[in-house]
Amino acid sequence: MGEKLSFIKHYNEMEHDYREKLNDAKTTSDVGDVFIDHVFEFLSRIDVDLKKRNIEHIVFTPEKEKPYYLEKPLLEKVENLFKTSDLESILDKLAEDARHRFMKIQQDQDRTEMFRRGQ
């Protein structure tokens, strides 16, 4: 098996901004938007041939085992990169970070609701 392509440099370039935007997210919906926007930006940076409408094919599913998936035709554009590079593991990391923030916001909302009911 040959060497795998690595996109970690591109990930490192955007990681700080991504984490900042996740931390600034106030709602679970905001978290999904940040994740989707950054995945789209990341794929654009690594020269995946994207059209603006491909952003609709990135789906954030924080309550599922795999917290995201890509739909066709976007999936078809990156399938080979999933096999020959670290792209999938980077997207997995972005998704796990987003899932963590999503769950934190959800827990905070649950606590707030419980507090309000107790009054």
C-alpha cells in the first residue's frame, strides 16, 4: 500500500477558527451550521471540486453513532480521498468536536428547563 495523502496542514490552518466558532455557538442549530460551513470550507481548501449547493449534502447527525454523513453527489467526489488520505479521520474529528459542543448546549438547556419548572 502506498503512502496516504495528508490534509492535516489544512486542518491545522482552520482549527483555531473552528473551535472559536463552536465555542461561540449559542444553540444546537448554530453548532450544526458551524460544522457544515467548516466542512464545506475544508473540502474547498483541499481542492475538492465543489459547487455552492454541495453544502446541502453535508448532514450533521450528533445523536447518531457517526455524527455526520455526506450525501451523493458530494460523497462520490470524496470517496476516493477517504480511501487514500486522512480526510475521513479529519472530518470525524470535526464532527466529534461539534457533537461535544452540541451535547453541552443541550445539557445546559435541559438544566435551565429543570430550574424553570422548579420555580
